[in-house]
Amino acid sequence: MNGPHDSTADQAEVPATAVTSTTEETVPPDASAATEPATDVPAAASTGDAASDLDGAGDADVFLGMSAGDRVFTLTCVVLGCLLLLVHWARQEGAGLEPVEIERLDPAAYNYRVDANSATWVELMLLEGIGEQLARRIVADREQSGPFASVDDLERVRGIGPKTLARIRPGLQCLPPESFEPEETP
């Protein structure tokens, strides 16, 4: 009866005959415990804190103004956010991705050729070794002397010699100029 949860009120309920009797009949100490009503109420409930325990908001359950359920929810959200940030970072860094191989054509497959008889100076500038001034001189010579019969005729332009012509020959062609004949309308 002298346990940690016993109160002084429980000790007062023990009858005097349980301790000693005039007829020398002794009652074992366990027999008096069997006559007491069994209560499983914690000591806090017997002191008047039962109202705070019923709503689940005891002082031990509140930390940083959050109940235990709020802390679990907040922790879950923080962990989930960190995982999502980690996944986003990994995808941005290319983790788990294989490099993409691009099949490209050989440089010769781009066979870009300009017609010297119809190209503007801007189109002629696309060729390697022809700048703005040389392209304008080619167009001016064509307008003044007529169309080029072959690529070799480009040597008549000032600034184009055998070396320059050999360098630009793969990108040039000379097609015969198309004659424009308007249709006669009756």
C-alpha cells in the first residue's frame, strides 16, 4: 500500500482490523488490497489536471506552438520538399542520362553552290573567301560586262586571281541566264 501511486486518502480507508485484531486474527497485507476498488487513473488525474489531459494539449505535447500531429505534418512536408529539390537538381545535372549522339553529314554533303549569274552580293558573301567588297565587284562586273559564260570568266573581276578562283570554285556555278520573254496578249 505504500506504492508510488498511493495517496494518503487510500491509506486512511484501511480498516483497523486489517492491521491487527483483538482476537489475534491477522489479515495478510494483500487481502486489504483486494477489498479496495481498483482504479487505473494516473496520479495527474487525481490532482485535478483531468481537463487538460482530455483535450490532448498537455504541456509535454506542445513544442514551438505545435501539437504532435502538427509537428509530424510539418516534418513530412519538409522531407518531401527536400526530396523534390534533390530530384530536380539531379535532373538538371543530367544524372542517369546518357549523352545523345548526333549523326552529322560529311561537310561535302552540304554542297552549297551559288549561281554567279543570278546571285546577289549577299549570297556571294556566303562563300568562303569572298567578302563584301569582292561580292559587290562581282555583281557590278556582271551588270556592266554581262553574264559569266563559265566560272573561269570570274578572273575578269578585279581582285580575283588564280588562287582566289581555285578557292571559291567549289561553291560557284554558272548557269545560262534565263531570258524573259513576256507573253503576248491579244
